[in-house]
Amino acid sequence: MAELDKRRAIIAARLRTAREQAGLSQGQVAKKLNLHRPSISEAEAGRRQVTAAELAELSRLYGVGVSWLAGGDAESVDPERDRIELAARELKKLKPDDLDRLMNLIAALKNRSEEG
């Protein structure tokens, strides 16, 4: 039973992280899926199971894979790792020149933090 609880916690955390990264509120997601806002809140808290159809729609809405939302590659809840994975997915969508600019910005920020 502990394995099922762990999987449910991973899914809940990823649902929340993906929604936040998509810049959507729970209310907005509920409206798009024709659900009540508490349904989204309960799913993100791990207290409500998400149906396969809902998972597919959330995947489309958030621009992530169903397998990622379902935590297929995760062994534990790690919101920071999940945010980094989502950021990497977005980076893959950038044009090469924009990616170069972003990498220069990251280098500048890193140098600044090392100096301070």
C-alpha cells in the first residue's frame, strides 16, 4: 500500500507543478475541464484520483506527456527536479538564437551569485 501512496503523491505534485508552470489557476483548469475547482485542488493534494481521460486532458492543457504527469520516471516526490524537467521541455522549443541568449543570461546570473 505504501507504493500506491507514493505514486499518488508523485502524481499530485506533478499536477500542481505543471499547472503552476503553465500559469493557470485551479479555477481556470477546472473551467477548461468542466470540473469544479475543488476537484483540481483535491487531485493536487492527492486526495482524489484522476481519471485517465482527465489525465490526458491535463497533459494536453499543460503541454506535458501523460507518462510524465503519471510519474512514470520518478521514484519520489521532488518538485525542484520536476520544475527543472518542465523548464528543459520549454527550452527545447526555443529558436537557437533565443537559446543562446538565455544561456548567456544563465551564465551571467551564475557568475553574479558566485561573486555575492
